[in-house]
Amino acid sequence: MELADALNLADLEQIAASRAPTPAWDYYRSGAHDEVTLRRNCEAWSEISLHYRVLVDVSRRSTATTVLGQELASPVVIAPTAFHCLVHPDGELATARAASATGTAMILSSLSNTAIEDVAPQTQAPLWFQLYVYRDRGATEELIARVEAAGAQALFVTADAPLLGRRERDVRNRFALPPHLGVRNLLPSGYEELPTDRPDSGLASYFQDLIDPALSWDDLAWLRSLTELPIVLKGVVRPDDALRAVDAGLAGVVVSNHGGRQLDTSPATAEVLGPIAEAVNGRLELLVDGGIRRGTDVVKALALGAGAVLLGRPILWGLAAGGQAGVERALGMVREELDLALALCGCPDLDSLGPDLLHPGAGV
């Protein structure tokens, strides 16, 4: 199958699987332990029904929205994922160009193969940055300063990875980066290389050696003191944690279980998004990721209270399948499906989405 023949994200996944090297493909597709949460993320969206409206004028529709003060063509944002150069030589550069071409935001991973200073000029769309906090707080401070200087417009702090979840596919492959690739954002601090001499995943060893497992709520004030950028906490699955983020003055939270790659048997994000949205009651930006594969999933997420969704693995499928064009195709597929779903739900725009689409009578 060629890129032009792909009808949906599953087709892109099939193309990517045939082209990506086995260790890279296993790294991208793996979940923690038995991969229960990995599977459940997708299943939970499919189990939600849409109670559509009829006889609504949907001749004109819009998928446009605003997230963190930034205008986006659709509520589908590129999630932070590591090591894009494993499947395409242009890596994060191609992904950034696709974000620009489609008018959506990209969240660049701390663990990108391309430094933010090189990625930023490739997109005119919003560029946000995902941060892991290192044991070396000086290195973390320097990275935040560079991120801000490069023009990033928000900081997404990952909260659910004090250690790396055990991904057994990576352990079997003794996952490590090829010699020509590294964690380029950490090159100035000397933390560019993943270990290659461990009897385990090189990335798991990297986390154990360098990422700070002592990060706590008390550190958020320190992070806020380092930057004027809005800070979003990524990896929340509990309403009480979301409320602590409100109290800490954060700009938002991402309801996320790290794509099922951290704590296996943690809840699917579709199952916890609604209670979290009810708890925060609009007091911060609410985003969600995990298992979103169709435009109808986006409708359900927004109806549950999210302002936008993050798309992770499908972006990598598109990148492997066709570089920038493949990423654009992945984003375009979901946006086209979203537009159709809006029409069929009787919703001309995103503001029309509400809980009555999920629970009949809730909007009456």
C-alpha cells in the first residue's frame, strides 16, 4: 500500500509497519507490561455513543479553535513523541513543516533527535515544548531558557514518568539509538547519548540515571519562576491532581496515561476525562491524548470537556509512511473525519459540542 492509497490512520499504521526498522517500530508501538492500557485507550473511545441531532443547518462548518491563546485550524495537536529520525531522515523538521502546513500546534519532545533551535524556524504555527526535569537542575534551567529564546510559546511538563515504564519489546531489543542520532536538546549539557552497554532498554537506563524521580508539586513554583511561558502539566488521570494544578496556577493539564507506556492497567483517558473536566470547571485549559484514532473520537473528547486532543503514534505512522506529506495526511484524515462528524452530529462548529451528545437530555 502507498501513501496515496491510505484511507484512514489504520492504513497509515500498516504502511509504517512495513517501512520502519523493527526496533524503531517496536519502540513506537509498545506499551508497558501486558499493554492493557494501550489497548484500553482505543477501546474506551469506541464504547461511547454519539446521540446526534437532526434538522440542524450544517451547510457551513468550522473546526477552528483557540488553545493557550493560539489560533488553530483544528483541535488536533501534535503530541510530543521522541526520536522522529528513527523512521525518517528529516525527523522533527518534517513534522514541524507539516504542523505549519496544516495550521496546528506541535509539541516538541525533550527527547527529539533535532534541537529546538533547528525545529522552530520550520513552522509558522504554534510550537510548544515538552519538558522532562533532570536531576541536574542547572541543565533543566538552561534548557528552559533555550526553549523560550527559540520562540516556544508554552511548556508541557511531563508528570507521569519519574522512572520509565517497563516496555518489554524494548527490553528484548535492548533499545538504543543508532550512533548518528542523539537527544540533541541535551547536547549542551552532555546528556545527548543513550547508554548502549546495559542489559535492558537504553532509554530506561537513561531515565534512571538522569531524570529526577523526586519532582513534586513543590517544584512547580520553581518552574514558574524560570519562565514567563504558560505551563501545562501532562499525565493527569485524577480530578484531585487536576485541582492541585489549578491551585498551583498552571495554565492547563493534559489528561494522559503516556499512551499506555507507563503504569499498565491505569485508566483509559476517555474514562477519566469527564470527571476531571467537571472538577476543574473551565479554570484551566484541558487537553487529552491516548487512543484517538477517528474524528468521532475528537468529537467525544470535546463533548466530554476537552479543548483539544493530542495525536501521538499516528503522527509517527504518517512520518514513516511519507515524511512531511505523511504527517500532513494523518492530520488531514482526522480533520476531514471531524468535519464530517460535526455535520452528522448536527453541530456546525466546536462550540456546539456538549454533553447532550453523550447523555441525551443533559442539554435540555
